[in-house]
Amino acid sequence: MIGEERPAIELRSVDKAFGHTVVYRNLDLTVRRGETMAVMGPSGSGKSVLLRLVTGLVRPDAGMVLVGGEDIVPLDEHALRPVRRKLGLVFQGAALFDSLTVAQNVAWGLREHYRWPPELLRKRVAECLERVGLPGTEHLMPAELSGGMKKRVGIARALAPGPEVFLYDEPTTGLDPANTRRVCELIQGLQAELHVTSVVITHDIHSAVSVSQRIGLVEQRRIGLVVDVETALRAPPPALEAFMQGTSREGA
């Protein structure tokens, strides 16, 4: 388990560039154990890169990325495997495998990391689908699912191995209000029931304030500010207020 006295996730003085494009410069971020933090920012500001840094899919040019107090930057792929078992990643657009059934998609992480007997595997898949409100859908193919159902299958797949940290990449993008609300309720419920840590990358301020305890804003290639949700609603700092007004106008 991630040590209770240590942050679940911590980035210290992280730099990251792709060629001549600088994404982050001197990025610092601390995500406390058991909290849900929303990370917001303009399109193209590198929010999804943040999740790739945390999972070790992208390595920083400088700085430290700590998961449960362990710096993952020096780790090779083999050493990263036990770290990644702690992380459940929910991809933007769900990213289901089109050629696999719902059950096979949900079981994918379990098959990747564990050697469970078939009956236990089937039971766990059924439990996870029940938890996201999709019981009895094991036999369906992704093409038979609505956008909201695909998102929930993606959450079930992340849930199946029992991660300590959930990483959500734009979990409500493209969803109608009813499905957006359902996904937000799932994120809230998982944190409340399982006491997991969650990082939610989103551009939707309404989703951010409904699921998180704190909000971080990406600006000028770093996390420019972090505020609790009560402050964001009552007296948002000027940069966050400008961002909120901008996204409200975009959605109008």
C-alpha cells in the first residue's frame, strides 16, 4: 500500500519537452492520499502528458516523479510493473479494444498483471460491471455500446485490478448531461467506498467541482495554482476565474 504519510503522487521540478515544444518547465504538484484532484487547463497545455508522466509512459527531461514516495524516473520497464499495478488509467474516449468483448476488455488488466483462474476472473469482471451499472453486458462488443457505456466499461477495466490511484483523462468529454452526471457519480462513489486517490484531467469546471476536493490549473507550462473547491466556488483566483469564464463561453 502507498504509505499513509506520503503523498500518493508528487512531481518535483519536472521539465518536459517534445523537440522544440516545451510542455512543462519546473512543474510541481502534490496529490494527497485519498483525495480527488482535478487538473484543468486550456487545450494543448499538456494535461494528458501529466498522466503519462505519472504512469512512466513518458519520462521527464528533468525532475522527479514519485508514486507512493518512490521516484519512478530511474526505473526500467520491468521495475515499473509493480508501480503500474497501483494505477488505474481511464483513457479519453475509453480506448476499448474493438475486437474484444466487454468481458475481455475489463479482464485485460487482470490478464496482463495476474494469473487468476477463469472462474475468479469471471466473478471479478461481473463485479466491476455491476459496480458501473452495466450488469450482464459481458458478451457485448464495443460497437454495440453507446458513448456513455464505453466510458463506464473503461472505468470497470481500470477498477478490475484494484488500483490505489485512478487517473482519468477527460472522462466526461463527448457525453450528454445525463451520462456526464453518471460518470461523475461513479468517480465520487469509488473514492468514497474504496478510499482511492484520483486525478481527473478535465476542461469541464462543472465536473471538476462535483468530483474533486482540490483543483489545479495548468498555466505557463506549470501548475500555476492549486485551490480547494470551496475557494474555487466562493472566491476563485483571477487566473481560475478567467479560465472558468472562458470555458463557459466556449460551452455557450
